[in-house]
Amino acid sequence: MMGPGLYVHIPFCKRKCLYCDFNSYQSKEYLIDDYIDAVLKEADLYPNENGNIETVFIGGGTPTVLSSKQLLKLIGGLRDKFGIRDNVEFTVEANPGTVDRDKLSLLRDLGVNRLSFGVQSMDDRLLKILGRIHDVCDFMENFNEAKKLGFDNINVDLMFGIPGQALYGWIKTLEEVVSLQPEHISCYGLMIEEGTPYYKMYKDNRLSLPDEDTEREMYWKAVQMLESNGYLHYEISNFAKKGYECRHNIIYWCDKPYIGLGAGAHTYYKDYRFANELIPEKYIEFIRNNDNAFTQREYIDKRNEMAEFMFMGLRLINGIKLKEFEDRFGVSLYNAYDNRIAKLLKFGLIELQDDRVYLTKKGIDLSNQVFMEFMN
């Protein structure tokens, strides 16, 4: 049986981006050493997973704000605690402007074999609008250095629908990134999330966002350009060269078990879902006093498991195999969701073909509406 994925959350940033609603904080670097101790202690909750971890993903926040000494302590500790194998996909988010040759070389030596650069745009003007700390030159230096050091599995995160962004500018960013031939590219539409500076600016009519039609045109232009350049469109927002699909994220999309360590991290393990305390100071305190920092614990019954399997699996472009659903839940997809499947077919949001169900082009554009059908 496939083992769990491991996610480790690093909630520290040099500066919080204007659009970001992730669990991240600036000016709290003084907590990092105690935080690493807490994460490694939390790992002791899962002694039976030694040697079983399938993938590792260290995300944030900005994991590469950690010093080389702190990265050595964290990653070395995780490898010891979980007996992480050399062939495991091991990803670290490495934001431009927070890494150099020495830090990249250390990550390589520690067994990290996949990097994810949060680039967002190849336009310095838009990077400033987003509140990013890096410029295009920083990214190019980091990317080229990583390639020289032997990293052969690199993801580049891009964002569209940015204030002041035009379609031609988005195309230029895509062209420049494709010319670098990273193994994986993620393209996300900007979301205006409550509690962020962008949300207040939006409410005050101070954000000049592309209209909905332009935003959708940006998305489908990315699909067309990336597919024509040899990238497989395998998930709504993700594209990869053959064999470089993100194995860690596929664990989520296929509703497989995963362990989350750190402030605000989520775990799906042995039919239960757990959520950790969000605030780093409280997380550290909880781990010191209680061994765990769970603030939520939910049993996932068969009905909820089926719903999650559907709305996560439909994010994949190839969708869900009917036989896989039946083998996992002991009931056919039609019997479980007869009326909902009929409704989605009627409105042209899903397609049934051979042994699978998947989103149509219209269904991708209205994917949140499709997913809600299975959450009710």
C-alpha cells in the first residue's frame, strides 16, 4: 500500500505579498529555531511511517528564508525521523531573492531533488504591484544556478489576472518562461482574498483588474501555448513535461493520505483529518506542552470521503476512473451520484467517456460550481 506524503509548513516570509492569504508572517525570524524544534518533535507522532513516506514538500511562507544551518537542522532531522528514501520526490519552495549558490548547493546535498520557484511574472512592474521582494534578474540568476548545480526537476509558479496586466504581457511572460524549459509550470489566476491588502484595495475600487473574459482568455492562452511547447496539461492549473508531474500534489488530488507538520498544516491520516494551530508562537507552545497542536479533528466517513474523491479528482484533466471509484467505495459512481451526474452532463460541465468522467472546457471555467455539487 502506498505510504503518505509529507508536507512541512514554514510560515515565515521576508515580506508578506499584497495578495497573500496563506498562513505566513514577516518579522518573526526570531522564532525559527524554536519552530524547527517543534516541527521535529511533532514528527514523533508518526513513528510507524519510518521508511514509508512517498513524497516530501516543504512550503510556506518562504522556506528559503531559513539559514543554511537551519535548513540543515530541519531537513536532516526530517530524514532521520522518517527514514526518507533517496528516490522520494523531495520539493522545496525556493523563492527568488532568498537563495544563492551556497544555499541551493546545500539543498542538493540534503537530497532535495525538486525546486519550486514562486516567480509569478517576468515583468518587474507587475512584481512590484504584487509586493514581491524579487525582480526578474533575481529569478534568472537563481534558476540558472540551480541548473548548473544539477537540479533537473524545477517548477515555476506563474500568476495571471494581476492588476494592470494585459493579455500581451501575459503571453510575453509565458514565452520567456517556456524558453527556459523548466520541467513543470503552474499557472494560477489571482484570487482576491478577504483580509489581504488587495481585498481592501478592491473594496475601495483601487485595483484595476482584467475583466472576466480577459482573465479566461489568459488561462486558455496558457493552455494552448504550453501544450504546443510539449507540456502536458494534467491538472487545472498545472503543466509538466512527460514524467515530471508533481507526485506530491497528485497525492492530494487522488485523495490519498498525507501528514502535515507545522503551524496551520493539515493531515489526512487513517480516516481522520487534523488541522494544526495557525499562529507560530501558539503552535510552538502546544507542541512543547501537548506533543501535538491539533485544533480540529474530524472523522472522514464514507460519504465525505466520496465527495472529496470527486471534487479533488475532477481537478485532474483525465478525471476519475469509474472502476477506481467502484473499487474504493464498493458502489458505482452512477448509483452514488446519479442525479448530480445527470445534471452536470445536461449543462455540459462534465463528459463521460469509456471508463472515466472529466471536466469539459466549460466545466473547467465553472469548476467551483461543479465541485459544489459534491460538497452539498
